[in-house]
Amino acid sequence: MLRRFIRDVKNYKTYGVYSAKATLKSEVAGSYLNWLWWILDPLLFMLVYTFIVQVVFNKRMPNFHIYVFIGLNVWKMFNSTIISSASLIRLSKGVLSKVYVPKFIMLASKIYVATFKMVVSFTLVFLMCLFSGIALGLRVLYCIPLLAVLCVVTFGLGLIVMHIGVYLKDLGNMMNVFLRLVYYMSGIFFDIANGVPYPYNEILLKLNPIAFIIQSMRQAIMYNTAPDFLVLGFWLVMGVLFSLLGLSWTYRYENNYVKVV
């Protein structure tokens, strides 16, 4: 399976990159603000959450706008990929019925698009840190392995959801409900470490990969602190296992996908 995976990556990587570029271009076609929407979308949500928390509920946190913006960007990358993976095969039926494309390539293209948009938005994070007086240290580079683990976990879970979505039409609606729960358990607009009683805060930060990555990125960017490498390694291994499971399912059943959908 791994040899086939490596061979497919070499043979179809051009298609994956081309598909991702086409998706990015189509998203900004006909829009006056073009790619700025990739920044404006989380930025506007950041302003809403900042107003609700600091004005309506009168709770103060230094640089809360940066705190929320980091969480929203990470969450949007993960959420958009997982949601789209639930119906990815069904929406690609026209292409899959005519030519063979490894199914993981389509998912990888979605991750490329979501990651690219997140990286563009993160330029605003660094600008906000600059104007807020936050000194960025060398530990901000820890965002790179954190992003890598996020992509691996997203890829693995996305493959599993993509496979199940072929056979379960309502999976997209079910994932919307489930991911809404995960959203509130990921500390997007609150501090899990200090806002959730012990030991539940430790459980959330260690067993929820999105909560851990969001918290770790905030620590690296805003507080120049290294992540917990033991937990990071655990989720890297879990992401690889998810990916292997998803690849085994898609390779085994991909010839039946078009017949089912």
C-alpha cells in the first residue's frame, strides 16, 4: 500500500496542485476584494467574539483579538476540510466516472487550499503582534511542526470521513453537528487551561488535537513557549495511523465508489 501511495503521489501531484490552484482562483473570481476575503472572514469573526467577550460580558484578556484570531484560523482549516470530505466523492462523481484519480489526491488538494488560506491569514497575526508590542521569538518556528501535525491529522480523519460519506448520505449533516461540539471544546475564544476545571482541562488539551494545536500555536506566537512534544508526537503518530487506515479503505473500495454514488 505504501509503495502504491508513493507512486500515486509522484504521478498525480501535478493534478492535485492544479486542482488546488483552480479552486483558489474560482473562489476569488468575480469578487472585488479577491483573496482579501481569506483574511476578512476570520477577521470579522474575531471582531464579533472580541466585542461579545470584552464588551458584553466585560471579561478582559490582554491581546484577546490575537488570541481569538489564531484559534479561528486553525479551526477554519480543519473544519472546512473535514466538512468538504464528507461529500467529496459524491460531488466528484462526474470526474471519477471518466478518469482515474487516487481519491486521497482530491482530499490533499482540499487541504492544500485550506492550508494556503490559513497561512495567508497568519500574516495578519504577525502584523497584529507587531502593532500590539508582542515580541516574536525563535520559538514561533514551532508553528511549522504544529502545522505539519495538523495537516497529517486532518488528512487521516478526512480520508476516513470521505470513505464513510460514500455510503452514508447524511454524514455531512451529522459532521456539522459533531464539529460544532468540537468547536466549543477547542478553546477558540476562551482559555481551556485556566477556564476549565482540572482535570477536564488537561483531558481536553491532550485528547482534542485541535485544542492542543491552537493552544500550542498561541503559546509559541504570543508567549514564546515551546509545545508539549510528548503530546505533539502522540498526535503525529495518531495522524499517521488515521492516514494508513483511511488509505487502506479507499484503495480497497475505490472501485465501488462510483457505483454507490
